[in-house]
Amino acid sequence: MKLIDGKATAAQIKAEIAEEVQKIVAAGGKRPHLAAILVGHDGGSETYVKNKVLACEACGFKSTLLRFEETISEKELLAEVEKLNQDEDVDGFIVQLPLPKHISEQKVIEAIDYKKDVDGFHPINVGRMAIGLPCYISATPKGILELLKRYQIETSGKKCVVLGRSNIVGKPMAQLMMQKQYGDATVTVCHSHSLNLKKECSEADILIAAIGQPDFVTADMVKEGATVIDVGTTRVPDKTRKNGFRLNGDVKFDEVAPKCSFITPVPGGVGPMTICMLMKNTLAAGKKEIYP
Ligand code: GUN
């Protein structure tokens, strides 16, 4: 069994990005600039955004964090999005999700200029991704592809099972794993209403778990020699931890790991790669690589 070290891989990629930024700036080019909108004080979102700002520093990017109270109206938030669309210094930006209930996330996502949508959530980017055109690819599936590539895990012709059908992970992951230019695999998507879910999973060469249910994937669901990618990051109460919780994956790691050829841990697997791929998308935005 080989552990896939997402933390080390992400650090290496950030160093690669920082080196490229240094060259761009030394040649008189513009330092990439990522802006983030954070609404309210959700603990998870605060942590994610803080880590995104830190990652920008590590990569040599300029970053701007715009914070608003959760009383902000949808109209006001849409106006803030429009300001960032118009700001020529901002190469890309994100609106951290989830948003308060009185604001339509879909409306906000669709208000973002797709050329600055480094999260890859806008329907234009999602649609272009689905038909294999250049676009911003959402960070978690992009990070998983990068891990599979860097660990030289063969995907072409393999059976891949994606557990979960969210817009952010499950759906784009399945799309990318089936495409010739990315995974080139035979893909099955399983979800909460799937029949024979255990049997499907146990036939997978590559199992990608993204259902947000701690320890859902048990040893009897995993084929001997499979690659298991754990996207789960549920906060589980844990009195032994300083902050009172720990991050728990979707995979029962201790019993599943011995059966795998490769497995990602939680934390330190997919998580660090997600932010790193946001940095890659921001670098591409700065270089006007995808939408000149
Ligand atoms: N909330 C959870 N994951 C993400 C993400 O990748 N981007 C944004 N904007 N919000 C999120």
C-alpha cells in the first residue's frame, strides 16, 4: 500500500507556481491577483478562506479578501460581484460557499464573469468542461486528476466508481474521468439511491468517495489492489483536539488501506490539493491562458 501525500505534492506544486510567478514579475509582467468574498462567519469557510489567502502568499500572488456580514442582501452581494468583474486588476475571484439562505448561490455563481471564475462553477465553465473545451476546472476534481498523474496511476480503460453526485465534486469528477484527454476510464456514479452500491464499489479499480458520510467505505466495498481517493472532510466532535473536532474522511482508513495499492489520507490527501489547484487556475487567469 502506498500513501498518496497530497500535502507534499501541493507544497511542490506551489513552489513550481511561485517560481513561475517570480519569472513573470522579473520579466515585467503582472503579479496574479485572486480576490475572495466571504459572507458571514461559518467556521469551515473561515478556515478555507484563510488557507486560500496563505496559499496566495506562498505562490507570490496578490490577494484581496472582502468580508461581509450575513445580513448582506442578495442585491448588495451581486453588486460586489459586479465590481470584481469590472476590476481590471483582479484576474480571478471566488465567492466562498455556502451563502446565507436568503441569497441564491446559483444567481451569484452566474453573476461571476466566467473568464474570472477560477472556481470553475459558472455554467459556461461547467459546460465547456463537459465537452472537453479549455475552461476553469473545479479545484477538487482537478486536484485528484493531478494526484493520479503525479503518482503515475493508470486510469485508461480502468473501472472508476465515483461515490457522490454533487456539482462541485461528484459530477465534474465523473465527467473528467470518462474523457479521453483526462481519465479515459469506464465510469460509474453511485449515490444515496443507488441499488447494489456495495457491489459496484467492490468492482472499482479506482474508487473516489465524495459523499460526506464519515467512514462510509468499508473494507468489504474495496477490491484488492484498488486506488482509493477520499474526498470526505466531515468535522467530527473530538474532545482530545484543541479545536474540539477532527476531520473525518468517507473511508474507514484503517481497514481499507491494507487492501489498496494507493490511498489518500484525511487530512493531508485531497484537501491540500484543492487549494493548490485554485492557485493553478489563478495563475492561468493571470496569464490569460484559457480566455485570452
Ligand atoms: N465551499 C466548499 N468548497 C468550496 C470551493 O471549492 N469554492 C468555494 N467558492 N466555496 C466552497
